[in-house]
Amino acid sequence: MRDRENTKKDELVAIKDRSLDFSDIPELTPSVQQTLRRVVPREYYQVIPIKKAISIKLDADVLEYYKSGGKGYQTRINAVLRQEMLRETAPTYGKQSEPEEE
């Protein structure tokens, strides 16, 4: 049984992409895309960023504000910076651009 599985696998690997006929596959239009659903839950795609130790200068009052919240102040500062980064880099789908002044 194992040999037959390997043979089938080898046959599939041997097929060249050029020989495959994709003409019977329907076009993926926006209306079709709306009917699709996610098979793998989003939580499986979480990215765990690599942490890097740096030296940064903050205003004393800003640092004291975050330190006053207790342990984890560096994590809270990182969360605020991440939120701002995501806001700045978010796609602007559907937003109309401002007309240029002349």
C-alpha cells in the first residue's frame, strides 16, 4: 500500500504546471469573494513580534505616567506606539482624498 501511495505522489509531482487546464475554473469576482468564508480561524495567524532592547529618551512626565500604572509600563508604552503605527499605516479603502489646493 505504501508503494502505491509513493507512486501516485511521484506521478503528481511529475505533472508540469503548463499541462494543467484551468479554463473550467470560474472567475473570482467580488460578488463571489463575498460568499467565501475563512476556513482557518484568524487567531492561528497571530504574529509574535521579536522584541529588541533599545535606549529611548522620554519626557519625564510621560515616563512617570506609565510607571504609575505599575509593572508592565514598557508593555503599555509599546502598545500605544503599536496602535499609532497601525493607525498611520492602515489602508485608506473607501476614503476620498482631499482635493488639492491651487
